[in-house]
Amino acid sequence: MELFGKQQHLYFLNHDLADRVKALVAETLNGGRTAEAPLQLASRAAALADDLISRFESENRLPHPIACRAGCGFCCFNQVEVTPPEALLLGHYVARNFSQAERDALMAGVSRALDLKAGKSKRKMARLRQQFPCPLLQRGKCSVYEVRPLVCRAMHALATESCEQELLRGQLGPGEYYPHRYEYIWSISSGLQTGCWESRCQTGVLDLDSALRDFFAAASPVEQWLRGERVFRR
């Protein structure tokens, strides 16, 4: 695997890893469609991603250290997409760990973001990135770091200054990055989507803001998703 990549090659698919995750979906859901199943599925997928990334980076000498540190939130102005199991885990985490006041503030932020994004292309939203902080970014830190989406686990930088400049200029994408992180994350996400489709559960990728809105608008989102109902509007 090459150590450096360019933005257009971000999404390299490891078919063996995707098939491994697809099997994980079947194993988890066939073991019983309890309310815990999709949450366990998303957690296991995230743990697998973390393990693969950690092992690669401990076994291979990286030419440059990864510059990301706590409190550096420039990438938290990217538009995040999640799979339904991730959305269910995020919603469940918020419901369990946020106070009512915190949840109200979060959903107000979600509504503002959706209003601002309405009718805008991804290219235009990239130019206006400073207006779209992740609603889960609170006081400069991720409020759901423990269960953060897969794509957030891929994001990294070799120089925080370049991330800051890209944000200020309304640009997207690292100039240089380590492609193993994106290969693992993209492949795991692909396996999740295929596995959910084969299990007759809603699949695809969802806008994070929309997914949070739809989770809290549903009567019983986890159970509805397990029954094959459409919980998320995209």
C-alpha cells in the first residue's frame, strides 16, 4: 500500500475487508434482531476500523507524524455522511448521554444546518464550510467522540496549518494523506451497506444532520429499521 495519496484516489475498495464486514452484518442480525443488534454492529465496525488503523501505524514507519490533536476541529466543518447503523448508534448515544437542554441545543443546531444547506450543491457547501460546523462539535471538541462516525476516524492531517487554510479558503481535502485510513474506512462502510441491503434493512449513506433529525422524529427508530422500514429520508 502506498504511504501517500492524492484526493482523487481516496476511495480504494478492499473487497476482502468489505466482504468480512458484510459477513459481520449477517452474523450480528441473524443472531437475533434485538434493539442492541444494530448498535453492536456499528460499534464492532468502528472497533475493527480502529484496530486496523492502529496496527498498520504501529507496524509501518510513517514518514511524517499525524498532526491531529484534541481541540483541533478544522475537519469538523466537513459534511459527514454515515450509514444507518452508525446513525442509530449516534442517536442512541445522544438520547442516553445528553441532557434535555443539550439535546434541544443539538437539534436546534441541526435545524439551522439543514436550513443553511437547503438547495446547495456539495461544491457550494464546500466553499461555505465555515458556516457548517458539525452540530456535534461543542466547545471545540466532539461531543460523541466515543461513537464518532467511520469517516471521522479516517480524517487526519500531516500539518494542521494546511487544514486551517483549507477551511478559511473554502477548500476540501488534504494535500497529502495516508491512504490506508481511507481504504479501511471506505471498505468497512461498503461492507456495512451491502450487508444491510442483503438483510433487507435500509442502507445507503446519509447526511449526518438529516440522520439525526430523522432519528429523533421516529417513534422507535431502531426497531423500525430492524423491521425493514424506512427510517431515514436521506
